[in-house]
Amino acid sequence: MKRAISNKTFSTYKFTMEVFSLFMITFLIGCSEKENTIKPVPSFKTAPVQEKSISKEKKRYNLIKDEYQLVGVWEVSNKTANWRYDYEIFQKGKSFIGIIKSYDELRQEFLQKKGDTLKVLNNKYGEYYILKEGSLMLYDQDGDLSSAGYSATSKNN
């Protein structure tokens, strides 16, 4: 036997479903916005990608160490920005390579030597180094970088 639904009951049902739908839409939108504000756990952020890129750079670094002679190692720091990294210079004949080694980066720079000056090739800031008697001094197109807090301390024996 079919049961007839009154207009009042149907209207109440329809209103309840509309309110429920609005509630769910608001809830789902709110959840998606919250997901965008949640920050990843630092220990898990892009670790596999970094390991692959570091291992590729590590292979290049090992190749350079095998084929080039180490000229020296310096700790480059910036007291203003409070950071530091090791900088190694390698030589093979007239070819020079600088290696930047920090806790999360291993990067190479090609250097061109003229006298005591080692110019960083393809550098938009015009960076260069002066290597004299074991000391490494840092410069860019505007001059000495020590005025900006940079310094290089020898780690050579």
C-alpha cells in the first residue's frame, strides 16, 4: 500500500536536506582550506628528491676529487646572515673548479684564473676571489664582500 506524503512533510524534508547540503559543503570547503595550511613535518619534506640530487652531485664531486688537485679549503661565513659553508678549490692544469659544501648543498662553480684572481664564470653578481698566500678574499662587482659580513677562514693545515 502506498503512503502519501503531505506537502508539509515534503517541504520539511526538502528544507532539512538543503540545510544538510549547505553544512556539508561548508564543512568540506573548510577542510580543504585547513589542509592547505597544514605544514609538512620537517623530517619528511622532500627527502627522497634531495637524496637523489645529492648523490648525483656527490658522484661529480668524487670525480673532481679523483681528477683534480686540491688547492685549498676555506670556511666561508656571513656574520650578518648567520650562515656558513665550506669552499674547496680544485685545479687541473689551467682549469679551476670551486665546490660549495654545506649541510644541504653540494654545488660546483667553474673558475677562471688571472694572476691571483679567480673569477666565477656565469655569475650574475660578478663574484670573484683573490687567492694570495693561502688567504681567500671574496668580491663581487660592487667590491669587497667583507663589508657585507662575508669572510673566508682557511681550513688548510
